Amino acid sequence: MPAADAPESRDREPVERAASPASSTGLASGRLLRSAAFRWFLGGQSISMAGSAMSPVALAFGVLELTDSAAWLSAVTTAALVPMVATLLLGGGIADRYRRDTVLCLTSLGAGLTQVGVAFLLLAHQHPALLLPLSALNGIFQGLTKPALRGIVSNLAAGRGLQQASSLVASVRNATRILGPTAAGLMTACVGGGWAIAADAVSFLLAAAFFARMSLPDLPPRTEDGPTMLGELREGWSYFSSKSWIWTVTLAFAVFNAVNMGVWQILGPVIANGTIGAEGWGLVLSARGVGALLASVVMVKLTVRRPMAPALSSMSLAAVPLILLGAGVNAFWLAAAAFVAGVVSEFFTVVWETVCNTHVPERLLSRVGAHDEFWSFVPIPVGQLSTPFLAAAFGTAVVAVTGGWVAAVAMLVPLLVPSLRRIEINRNDD
């Protein structure tokens, strides 16, 4: 019986994912960087992530240059976020149904063209309402991109090479998160936010050219009586909902994300403004980015046989900065906690991507990944909208400290699932 269809009780370990025509091309860690397909993928991702790391700063200051209105900035960012989340599940079905390199090429091309439009509107000082449909389109392309990215590593790597590939991509992502905002700030200050958005547009278009060179094998031809897109989406949900080791982690992160995004992003600057100041807050954010970069570099070589227990246990430390934020500690201790949070968050990210790529059937990876992201992202607006009201009722310090403890406990709850604790990563890579 194929792994995708094998029944699994709560006490069984997940089984190794079944091979497929696409996944059979994956390379072990010793040959990963010698693969032209992986180099084209890593190059495209590097360029795309560099532009995406610049985009938030460039867009924020570009819109403020145009409108001098926080309300318009909120409208533009929300116009992209909502369609992105809404499109994730469809993106999972598309990425499992068609070649993922083709999906990435087309979505990167679409995202690049929408950013060209945004850059033009900002540079031409057009009415900000015209930005809304372009932002929505960009969000749709991002929603279609994310599931393809979750699944494509299994087409390019195998065995321990899966973790190495995830770690290399994470290292680039974290480096761009440190350097990208600074570059965007300098470019915005020198030539304006519109030109920084134009640079992001170019990065998407270049990434599309890189993805077009990957040349993954064609998928097997579909038969006339094969499943429809709707049937495949139902299959993805059925698999996701039947695997307690997956959905318990997703629910834990739904709680963690709602609390973390509400407290850290909304209350964080407010509390910092009255304690450590903007300079101290910038130091804290940078410390988290450095910790994440360090962890992703180390994870290229580090292998843990049964990684989920240490990954989830350490993730509870990512909630410590919320508690210290509410306690009003100085910038040094908050930065130290943020550094640790960056380390453990990236450790978990690499482990989770490796585990999913190892134990979820390749043909279902994007659909399962889309459900994982969708259900963990949906509560974020709830946390962001409710946190100010809770802070007004109970005080910012109480909400931050309580939220930190709730987030920490949420990370430990999935460890109650025996099959999750026993998951192994294949150590035989050659």
C-alpha cells in the first residue's frame, strides 16, 4: 500500500514518503550543490528573497511619501495579505498538479509585473486607491508561490540532502532579512520608495528567468478519469486532517502566531517607545535576525535523529522575549532573548520543512503545506486586532507577559502526540 494511503494510528511513526517520478531526481547532500537544477533554484530564490526583504520598507515609505497616511498604508498592506492567505489552498492544489518549476516561473513573472505597476504609480504620484488592485494581485501570486516552494525541495534533494537544502535556503533568507531592509532604507532615502519597489520588481523577473532554467521532469500524463482539482484539494485536506502529528503543530502555531504577531508587532514598538527607545528596538530586531542566520548556517551540517521533541521544546523559548518585553527589561537582555528566539525559530523551521519533505508523500506536499500555512496564518489578524483592546483593558505589560506564557505552552502541547515525538529524519544520505 502506498505511503499516502497507509492507515496511521495515533501511536504509529510516520513512514518515509513514497517515491515519485519527480522526487526520484532528488540528490543527497554530497551532490546537492553540484546539481544545476538546485543551483538555478537557489539563485532564483536568493534574488527573489533579496527583493522581497526590501519591499516592506520601500512600500511603507513609498505610500507615506504619496499619502502621509497610516490608514492608506494599512489598506495597501491588507489588500495584499488577505488575498495571499485566501489563495494558499488553491496554490497547494496547483503546485501538486503541475510542475513546480513552471508554477514558480509564472508566479514570479506575475509578481514582478504587478510590482512594476506599483513602482510606476508611486513614481508618478497617482492616487493611492490605484495601488489596491495591484497589491491584491501581488498577494494572489504570493499565495500561489508559497505552496510550490514548500514542495519543490523534495524534487531537488533526498535523504539528508533535504535538510541541507532547507538550511541553505534559510541561510539566504535570513541574510536578506538583515541586509534587505537596510538597502531599501538607503535606496528610499536617496531616490525614493518607488525606485526601491522597482528593484523588487526586477528581482521577481530575474527569479522567473532562473526558475525557467531548472527543467524538472514532466509529471506523468493525466488520465481522462483522473481526479479533478476539487477532488485533489479534498484529498489534501483528508491527508492533513488525518495526521495528528501535522495538524497539532499547525494548531500550536496558530496560537503562537496570533499571540506573537499581536504582542511583538503591535505592542512591541509601543512598549519600546517608553522604555528602550527606537534605537534599542532596532538592536533587538537585528539580534533576532542574527540568531536566525546563525542557526540556519549550523543546520546545514547538524542532524538530529528524532528532532521534533527538541525543536518544539526549544520553540517555547521564542516566547521569552514577549515576557521580558512586558517585564520592562533593558535593551541588552531583550536583545539576548531575541537572539535566542531567532536561533530556536530557525532551528524549528528547518526541522519542520525537512520532516514534512521526508514523511509527507511528494505528490501531496504542496497541498499539505498550504493547509499548514493557511490555518497557522488565519488567526494572525485576530491577534493583531484584539491586542490593542486587551491592552487597553488590562494593561500592556499584563497582556505581553500573559501572551508570552500562552505562546510558550502552545509549543509544548503537540509533544503529547506519541507519533510526533518518534518521527525520525533519514540519516543515510548517500
